[in-house]
Amino acid sequence: MTMEAFACAVYTMVICCLGWILVSALFAHKMGDLRDRVAGNNKAKMSVISVAGGMGAYGYQCFNRGIVLAGPDAQTMTVILVLVLCLPWQSMVKEKRGMG
């Protein structure tokens, strides 16, 4: 990699993260209220929502590159894949904790 390519990559990363920094700065104080509305005091429910959200965001960005057969409807395939993966995980967590 040349220094010019490296400089372009660093510049792009800096510019692209500015939106996330602005969103975090503007809405961080409201995240606790949102968490309480969505999950209440149920830590298990919050962990499932967090994992599903993280997997969904990752899948949205990477799924169409990972599985070429998905075609133009990669977002729908991502939702289906995350649903298929999260349901067994949620059952395993319930069994492990003795909740189900």
C-alpha cells in the first residue's frame, strides 16, 4: 500500500465517523430512557436486543458481499438469517438460566 492510499483510507475513516459522533453527542442522554422503555429492568431481554441489533447492523453491511446468491434483496435475507440465528440462541439462554 502506498502512502497516498493509506492517507486516503485514514481521511475516509475520519470523515465517515463524524456522523456517528454527532448522533452520539446529540442523543446519548436519551439512550437510557429508550433502553428503559424497550426492555425495562429485564437484562436478558436487553442482551437479546443488543445482540440482534449488532448482528443486524453487521449483516446489513456485509451480507451481500458474503453470500453472492442473495442478489438485490440482501436486506431481507439478512433479517431472515438473524431471526433464524437469534431464536435458538434465545432458547439456549432461557434454558441455561432456568427461565424456560
